Amino acid sequence: MRLQSTNNDCEKLSITLYNGGFGLVKEERSLHSEAPVAEIQYMDVAEKIETDSIIVSGVKIEEFNFDYDLVSQQKLLEKYLDHVVTIYDKERGEKTELRLLSVVDGIIGEKVDTKEIVMNPVGELILPSLPSGLMVKPALIWNIKQQLLNQNIKVSYLTQGIKWNGNYVLELQQDTFQLTGWVQIMNQSGTTYNQAQLKLIAGEVNRVDDILQPDYDELVVYSQIDVKEEEESFSEKSFADQHMYTLNRPVQLKNQQEKQINFLNIVNGKYKKYYHVNSYSEQPTILIEIENCKGNGMGIPLPKGKIKVYQEDEVDQTLEFTGEDEISHIPKDELVKLTIGKAFDIVTKNRERRRYRAYGKEYVDYVYEIKNKKSEMAMMKIDHSIYEKNWEMKESSHTFEQESSRNIVFWIDVPANEETVVSFTYEISNIIEIEVRK
């Protein structure tokens, strides 16, 4: 006897999604039979299941197959080869019985009564009931020792075709920001998960390269930030060198569906906006920095994803899009750094004014000219690299920080509609003079 188990038998379902386009499905089902069973058809599994990942407890399996022989016109006709089918001619009201011989490049049949061969007969093809062994859904077929079943079993497996990532909306105000985080889930695994406990793993898990990762067309839709205080939808904890986010309610993930779930709402956080230039810059880059700490209303691990940045138009009080960036996984107490565009009203020029030698040493005189055409002060970060070894700053118009042996940084506030010039001279020692003898 054969027993068919569907998701109607499900007692408990959970799914854990990983970065990389795959998930772990864990299901508990009840099995009950009125007579001894030798085969279990475990239905409603993901079409993109990794069959080498299946774990079953509660029943001993002697052999299993993954049947993916779904109903299609070609496969259906192939199942009826050497069987009798009926051709119904509606215009004549006639029925002809044929023994199906071939379905390659058309239908070839033998008339049951006259034994004549007919090619591509005209009329409606009528087939008997579905042949045994033809599945309308993907299924795991388990051969077991014949027995009565009245027990719960637990099944887990990995599946491709299901992806998640974080996406964020950042609204900049005069001195503060509002940040909303969304979990974006795309289910293309080939099945629907009803009332599932959802977990998300943020971090990189090693996979073997022969597993193909699916491609997705991105479609992200966001609502305006809701600043109301709400109960947290996800709980977060460290797990096996990654971070786990657990949704605090069951969820339905339909096949071929994209879902957005809110997981983060930050209000009245502080941020720093500045303009970055270096010796290669043609235009200053606009940057936003946010401290991911409790003192700033945050202090939680942020999963990787895109951050879209908006700012309010002071005239009509509407939000306008000002740029976006992508972050990697950011632990708590680390800096969120976003590049959102290029500055229009800030003009910078930099050059090496002169280079000269004296007494076995070399001197370099460098200058940055910054013109702020904006109606407000502009904070500038000048990031200058010195590639020569054994250098020493001899003179500088502004205070600087030495971030490394070859990198210095100036933080400069340039007033509105004014120009600031930053100049400095450094000395390079250990210059070897080589005398060329004729």
C-alpha cells in the first residue's frame, strides 16, 4: 500500500534563510494509515531541494527517490505510449480509438479496429485516467519496510531558490535621522511555506562551488517611515559565528512571492555629514557616518543590504531621494559609512606647488584649495597620501591627524560662500645622491 503525505499533515514548520540564496526547511508531520504501508509519497517539498541534505527521523527508510516527473503535455503523452487513447472529431461527432505509438514530432497511432496507422489525427485527444507513477507535484518517494503508520516524523532539507537580505530607508533631518530596516525575502524554491517559524542567518556560510546560486530581478518597494513605538518583530542573538534573527510570529512565504518584513525602527539618531577629497578627486564625495551604538539609539548587528537616503525639501516638506549605498554586515559599536553622491557647489583643486632638494633632503610643498558655494558651512575631510618613506611634516596651515605612516587627514570647516586654502610642507630624508662619472 502507498501513503501520500501532504502539507495538510504538517504539525510544525520552520525555515531558516541564509545569505547566498538557500534555506533550511524543518518540518514535523503526522503519518497515519489504516493498512500496512510500503511506500510513502512525501509531497509539497521544494522543487529546488538539495536531495543530499535530507534528514528523516521517526521512520526507517530503505530507499528514496525524488520524483520530479510533473504533468506537462509531452510527459503526459509519453506515459500513454502503447496505451489506447481516443480521438474525438467534433464536426463529425465520431470517436476513434488509437493505440499510441509515438509522440515525437507529432502523434502517431494505430487504429484499434482496422490496425491502420494514423499520423497527426484531427480532433480532440481524450486520455484515460492518469497513469500510476505520474506526479503532479514534486515528491520524495520513500520505500520502507511494510508496516502500519501512526506516528510523527521529522524531516529537514536544504533548498535553493530562496533569498533574503536587509534593506533600509534613511531619512535625514537637520541634525537627526530616522532609519527603517526591512527584511526582503524572495521565494522561488517551488513551494509555499504556511505558518512557518522564520529565522534569518546573517553571515557567510561556506558552500561547495558546484551549487548554482539563483539570479533575482530586484523589486523593492518601501513605505514611508513609521515613527510609532512598536513591539520588536525580530529577536536577535549570536549563533555559530553569525547572527540569527527570529521573527516573533508565524509567516507565510508563497512560491514566486516577494515579501517585506519590518525589523528595525530608529528615531532621533545622530549622524555626521561631510565631504571627502583626496589628491585624485575631481569633485568632493558626499558621505554620511552613523555610530551603531546604544548611545545613538542603535547598537545592534545590521545585516548587509542597500540603504536608500531621503531628505526633506524645506519648501514643501516632501521627501526627496538623495542617494543610496550598500553596506556589508556591520557589528554593533561599528561605524556605518555611506557614500551618497558628489557635491555640486563645492569646488576643490589640489596640486604640488614645488619640490626641491637641499643638503641631501627633499622638500615637498602641497596645497588644497576649497571653494564652498553653498549657503551653509561645509565640513571637509582631506585625505592625503604621502608615498615617500622617511618623511616629516615641517609646516602646515591647519592641524592634521596622522592615520598611518603614509596617510594624513585634515578636518576643515569651510564657511558658506568662502574659500579655504590648506597648505603643508614635508621633508623627505635619506636621499642618495649618485655621482655619474664619465
